[in-house]
Amino acid sequence: MPAASQIAGAKRRAAVALEIAKGLALSNDRRFWQVKLTIAGAGGGDAPLDLFASDNPEGIEDVVERRAAMALVNPSVMLTLAHRGTGPFREPQPVRAIAVNPSYDLFAFVVTADTGLTSLEDVRDRRFPLRISLRGQRSHSIHSVLDCVLAAAGFSVKELESWGGSIHYEPGFDSPTKSGFDSPARLEMAQNGTINAIFDEAICRWLDGALEIGMKALPLGAATVRNLEKIGFRRNVLEKATYPLLEGDVETIDFSGFAIFVRSDAPDALVTSICAGLDLRRDDIPWEGSGPLPIADMCRDTPDGPLDVPLHPAAERYWRERGYSTEPLKAKGQIHPRREPPERPPRIRSMLTLEIASEVLARAESAATDAFSTRIQMRQQTQDFDVWFATILAGEPQTSLTAVAEGRADLAIVAKPFASALPLRSIAGVGDFELVCRSETPADIVAAFSAAAEARKLQLDVLSGKGEA
């Protein structure tokens, strides 16, 4: 069994790794906007803590199959479908909610005026050969949601293609250099005839531009909306008051909320730590609005954060003991305005995950031989590839240094003084620890690590005993 001093040192080393990751996540470098981490012995009962800051439906499978202790999914209706066993889920999944990160959004079905279409059902009735622009990332929720919508309307992507339609899968959304929403390519394609439809969420980023070039938003018919409500979706309305170029209010479905969830049998202590991470660290977690995380509106059903899945009992107990109501908020429309400039969702999810991990780590107790050994991976969000631009290790020193030297990791957190015959170099000192990378690590990555350490200097000083806790 390791000595208490060794365990304390391992915990501080893991905390340093988390702070460096936070510095990377908060940077404007998109390469580091998604995080996946494992902390040995921090999940309760010497089990590892595994977290992945993604919002794709695979997170549901990861939690159900115990590959992750907690995950997020957008829109929150995906968790509702999993809980009910509807839509893409053949049977109810053992999931429970922790909270919902607020993000008000809708799904818009927009076509060029020359199609003459008047509703989504009109596509079916006329067997119209739409050329639809969709997210290229196949794991994105948009594809599962669209399948549900088209099924409710009485047709499918395969049928649309059979009558001459096509899907244009857009690459480059939130690429390392720019977001697809920051590029006019879609609108240019709509104008030159390459596509004649855009089906997407995040409408605050693109809908005005589409309407300005004369595109029209198609309403969903009453029968389609009823079919969707039966399986767990919520109706919503694109309002002319918000988008003046609309011809009138347009019936559609909701795409709001980033549901934070766990397995239904997740340990109470872990769930309590997750809730505490959100609650006690709310000032440090960015979100789409201004000020601290609005916890009071995250643990109950709201328009910005639909909550149709039961809270985990330990989460329900924590929120109530802290004085928060878990009763639905009777309100309509967006209740939390987005701040300007808008915060990027991938960065929100990574910071939320890292702050929760920090709180879980602070509360964890473990006597395992590898207690609190940490592996943090960071990559570009929304890409269907497995390229990690930063892998940070904080574990047994020689193992970590060897992994960095062999190219299996990019940064090791080790105790001072650092000395090794391996092709490594120290790039910064943090209290009792040093940040070590390969001698040939690209200058831009070294600069990113150094900037991350500088950005988190106050927090790192506290960990090293130089500052006030």
C-alpha cells in the first residue's frame, strides 16, 4: 500500500494535469476543445473515473456499457428517447439525469424558394428530389433526430434518394481553423443550385443568413408533430418576432439542452460529487449565458433545458438539500439570453467535465497502488477521427516519461527535479512539478502547453502551496 504522502502527491499531480487541460480548453485553439480523461481510483471503491466531454448519442452507450461514468448529450430529447426506448433505441436504457446545461435551440428545415414546397410533408407528397445540406459528422445527433422526423412525416432519407434527392454531408464543421457556421459555403451552394435545402440546428448561427437570400422555413404538419410527441419530442415554434424575415410563425421541434446524465445505478457518492462539481464550481464553468452557471434552472425542466428523464435519486437529494427546486419551471421561450460573443459549446462541455473531474478528485479516497494516475486526451470537437492533439499523463514517473519519449503521450507531469536520459525536456515548472515533453515536440504545441500553465497560474499556485485556497 502506498504511503499517505505518496497518495497526496499523486492527487496533487492529477490536479495539476487537470489545470493544464483547463488552460488548453479555454484557449482559442480548437484543437483542444474536446476532452477525454481517466483518473485511477477516483470513481469510488478504487474504480477509475472515466469522463468524455462529448455531446453525441454514443455517450449514452458509453454510460450504459460503463465505459464512462457521466456523459452529456444534445439535444436533451436524445436522453428522453433512450429512457423511453423510442426513436433509435429499441428498449429503455438505464439512464438518469443529473442536470441539463441550458441551450435554447430549434431544428429548422429550410429550402430555396424555387422548390415551391410549403411543408415537410409536401416533400413526401410530391416525391420532391431535395438536395439537403447536413452535418458531415455522422455521429452528430442531427442524423438520429432527422431520421425520427422523416419517419414521423412518412418517408426516409433512403426514399428521398430513391426519387432523385441527395444528401450533401458538409465537412469542416468546427475544424481546427474555423467553424462551418463561420463560412458562407452553404449559402453559396444554395444560391448556385448545388443544394436546395439546409436542415440543421444551432439556428442562431445561420438561419438569418439563409432567410436573407430568400430561403424558406418549412413547417411540420400537425400529424408529424403528434407522431414526434408520442415518442418524446417537444413541439416548438420559429417565431417571426425573433426572425422577422419569416413569412409567419413556423411549427417545428425543439433542439434544446445538453443533458448531463449517468447510469441509473451510479454510486450515490459519485453522483453527489458530480452535482457538487456543477454547483460549487459554477463560477468557473462557461456557458452560453452570462455570469455563473444557472444551477437553479439546471436541475428542473425549463424551455432552455428540457428535463423529461428522472433525476438520479442522489442528484435529486443533493439539489433539494442545497435549496434548489426540482419542480418544472412554467415558462415559454428562451429564458437565458446568449451572451456576445457567443461561447463555443465544445469548450463549455470540456470545462464542465474538467471542473467536475476536479471536484470528484478532491473528494476521492483511494489506497490503490496506482491511485490517481491520470490520462487526459484533448482533440478537435465534432470530427469523426481519432486524432488527439494533446495527451497529458500524471502517473508513475518513469512510465509517463517513457510514454512521452515514445510518442504515446505529449506531456508528463513529474516531480522535481527532472532528470532523464530519454529525449525529453522540461518546458515549465509548477510548484513541486515539471511539465515534460519530447525534445522534438512542435513549437506550437509547446507554446500551447506553456500558455495553458500561465493561464492557470493562480490555480496552480494554490495546488503548489504558493497561493490561498
